[in-house]
Amino acid sequence: MSELRDATKRPLSPWQTLRAVAWSFFGVRRSADYADDVAKLNPVHVVIAGLVGAALFVVALVLLVRWVIASGVAG
């Protein structure tokens, strides 16, 4: 339990967090980079960035489907 508390006290690195989440959405990650992320990133920030990324992905898909339907291509 103390390991989790220590992990949540890691300093904020928004660029590294966003990059790690983006690579995880893409599905490609080197094991060395993964180990580096686990050692340096705050897990709370990773979860928040993942939820925001998933929400943006869903919104983008909905907008794409609406655009295709409105253009008459899917008709």
C-alpha cells in the first residue's frame, strides 16, 4: 500500500503522461519505455489522461458518423 502512496506523489509530467497514454491507445510500446513510464509517471494522472483520451475518441467517432450520414455517402 505504501508503494501506491509513493507512486501518487511523483511529480507532474503532463507531456510524458500524454505521450504514454497516446502510445497505449495506438497499441505499440517498447518494453524499455513501458518500464520507464511505470517508474516515473503518476498513476492517477495516467488514469485521468486515459479517461479524457477515451472520451475524445468516442466524441470523434460520433462526429465522424454524423458527418458521413449527413453527407449522404452512407445512404
